[in-house]
Amino acid sequence: MYRSIATCAAVLALLLLTQRTAWSDDAAAADSSQSEKAWTQLFNGSNLDGWNVKLTGFELGDNVGDTFRVEDGKLVVRYDQYEKFGGRFGHIFYQHPFSHYILRLEYRFVGDQCPGGPGWAQRNSGIMIHGQSAESMRKDQNFPVSIEVQLLGGLGSGERPTANVCTPGTHFVQEGKLVKRHCNSSSSKTYHGDQWVTVEVEVHGGESIEHRVNGETVFRYTKPQLDPNDADARKRIEQQGGEKLLTAGSISLQAESHPVEFRKIELRQLED
């Protein structure tokens, strides 16, 4: 009798444990599915719909030399129609601004730098965040006022970290101090050759920003803000009613004279 009761209890416990495991697995699968659904593909892999090009010295939308194009499902920067770079710094802007989000993409540098490109621009590109609108850029303006997540490729030897921070018309705060230096190195590894590198940028409005490379955090900072000594930034300060703090803005990708490829460009919006 006691043995029968004990056996029934054991079977019941096993059934409950099995059911709990199933519930747990279902919940995990639902969470995973919900997480993946939260990612929005900013680039459709087929064309540049939803994006707009601005090159230095040209009107908005004038994609001179087919600089930005789609090849094999990738958004790429090419200079095969250029004789010389000619200072035509380019940016391709996504159609909507964002404030709180995680942006994730893969990039790699390929081929040779365009003749006439500046030395510092070899294997150099960037993701511009909290930027001014494409429409507000001057015709001869090189870079949008923004925070730049600088993307660098190794040059074959030596260290050259990526996901650094550059600041066209901006500053930021790190460890309680206002940082005015234009370019600031991350703690990332150096990625030589034409390998794909995954970069994530987690942005919380005007509070904090974090850069991750292949899953590792390489840079953290706070309070991105406009530089009142920069003429283009001053215009934006006026538009913001005198406020310097950057809490939202455009996202754009750079063309700085070296061919580069982007893929899997996706964004997940976060709670404010």
C-alpha cells in the first residue's frame, strides 16, 4: 500500500516537472520570438528605399558616381566611377530619426582607397548617430553634426581599434568630464583584412551610449551634446531652443574614400 502511494507520488512529481519544463521552454521560445520580432530591418537588401544620399558639394539625393549602391544584398560604397576623390565626403541617411534604440550592423573594408583620398581615411568609415537631418546640411558641408561611431580597419600591422568616438560639432561626457577631443579610441581589437565585423550601438537618448564590437563592450559615455563653438552646431542649438543636449537624431553611414560594405542593418527600439 505505502509502496503504491509512493510510486503514484513519484509519477505525479515527474509529470509536474515535465509540464513545468514544457511551460518554461514555451516561455523562452515566446520571449526569443518576441525579441527577434522587435528588430526592424533598416536596409531591405534590394535597393536604397528609405535612405537618402548627401555628398559634399552636391544637392541632397545626388548620388554622384553611384557612390552608394546595392550589390549582392549589401549596401556598399564604391569609387570605380571616380578619377579622384575630390573631397566628396558622403553620407547615406535613414529616413527616420531615433532616440532610444540598439543599432546593429556588419561591415567590412575591401579593395583600395580612392585616389586623392586623405591618408587618415584609409579603411575608415563611420555610423553617425544623433545627427542633424540630411535636409539641414549645407551643400558644401563635409560631415553632419553628430556623434560618430568611427569604423576602422587594420592596415596589416599595428593596433587600430574600431567603434571609436569622433565628434563633428559635438562633445560627450566620460567619467564625469566633458570630452572635447575630436577622436577617441575604444578598447576594441584590431581587425585586419576584409573580415566582417559586427557593431552594436545602444543609445538611451541624451543619457548614455554604449558601443559593442563582436559582442564585447568597447566604449561607454554619457550626455552627448552640441558644441556651441561650431557654426553648424549653433544652428541646431537655436532650433532646440538653446538646449545643447542631444536626445535624438538621424542615423547615417559614411563614405570617406575607401570602399566599404554594410549588411544586416537592423534596429530595435527601446523604452524611453
